Amino acid sequence: MSIRVANFDGTFVELAQPAERIVSLVPSESETLHYLGAEDRIAGITKFCERPWSMFKAKPQVGGPKNPDVDRIRELEPDLILCNKEENEKDVVKELREIAPVHISFVVKVDEAAQLIADLGALTGCGEKADEMAAQIAQGRETVAGAKADYAFRRVLHLVWKDPYMTVSPDTYIYDLLMQTGLEPVIPRVKKRYPMIDADFIRECDPEAVFFPDEPYKFKFSDIDEFREEFADLACVRNEGLYKIDGATVTWFGYRTTLAFDYIAKVMRLP
């Protein structure tokens, strides 16, 4: 029985049987394959596919997502290649399609992350485990529904970069996740997925809390101390609403989505 899965752009990936030699150029999808029970089907990963570490050490590496070693990928003889619109250049994807079927993801909603898990389950013959992950996401939503009343704060500024500070927009997975967990991300009115913000904006929006993740920018406690000193008059500082959080749990879609709801609910109920 053939397998047919949609790409984000309306094209399709069609396989005669579950993939057995996958090259994944998307770190979050590599991790998801592991937790689906499909690690033995992975033939190659990028140098950024570090989770879990045991898989990173065991699998052949094919360079980075932006500039993968196409010749090395060809040598691995994949029957499926996983790409992402943001991670991989169009010219690279075109070249990879001459090697094997290519699945291209582009996730900006939690529901799309859940669909991606289902698609990866179908492509690897791990549908039952994918269903279990979907149930975990549903359970996470229930956890949030019962926890929101106990949140210490609601209006949150989620930083993704420093020098300059950058945040998220409604066209990002992080924004949708924060919204669905009952938070209210404060954002500038500009048409950029990850807009730059300055001190004036931060003072004007006066967030109740600020998230400092460890990726994509690796915020350190010294960065939080610097923010605390510069914005000592803001509510987020006065009320001790500065949180150093795990970036992968709120940034990586797929397996991490199954953890994100519980994680954010726990963080926001901290005194």
C-alpha cells in the first residue's frame, strides 16, 4: 500500500513503502523520528541534530541545514529526505529531489506540528506511536486549561535574540504555542516574522514577564542581570517575572510539542 503525504506547499511525497533510509536536515524532526521509534531508519543527520546525544554520536553527518554535503547525502542512498522551508535553501532542495523524495515542512501552528508528527509516523510506518504523541499534545492542552487560573503572569515578551533584541510575530510557531498555553505575547506592529525591538518598545509594552530561552540565542544569567538593571522600573523586574527557559521545548516542533504545554504551565505557576 503506497504512502502519500502533503508538503507545506501543496506538493506531495509518495512512497511505495515506509522509508528505510532517511536523511534528516531538520534537527527537531530528527529528534521526533527517534521518539517515534524510527531511529534505525535514519541514514544521516546534520551537525545540529544533537538531540538525543546518543543518536548524534551514532549517525553519519551531512553538514549543516543551509549547506549540506549533497555528495555525501547521495552516497548514503536515502529513500526519503526531510527538509524545512526555513532551514533549507530552494536550490538545495531542488538538487536533493534528484536523489530521493523530499518532504518539506513549514510549521507555524501547534496543529501543524501535530500534523507533522502524523505525517512522519505515516512515512516511517510508526503511526501508532504518532497517535500516542497526538494524545500527549491533547493532554497538554487539558493541563493548560486547568492551570491558567494559577498563572503568575500573562503578558509575556519572548526574546529570541540579543544585540539587537528580537522577538516573535503571529506568523511563528512560538507565538501560536504561547497563545495556546494561555499567554499573551507582546509584539511590535511590523510585518517581520522575527522583528527587532528596542528599549522604547520594551518600556512601552511593559510586559509582566520576559522569557530568556537558550536558543536560538543562548541567553545567560548575566544577560538577565543586564536586562534587570536596564529595565529596573518595569513590572517584569519589580515582580520577578524574568524567566530563563529551555529554548528547544518552546522552539522545536514535533516531539517537543508533546512537552511544551506542561512545561509552560509549570513555568508560569512559579511564584
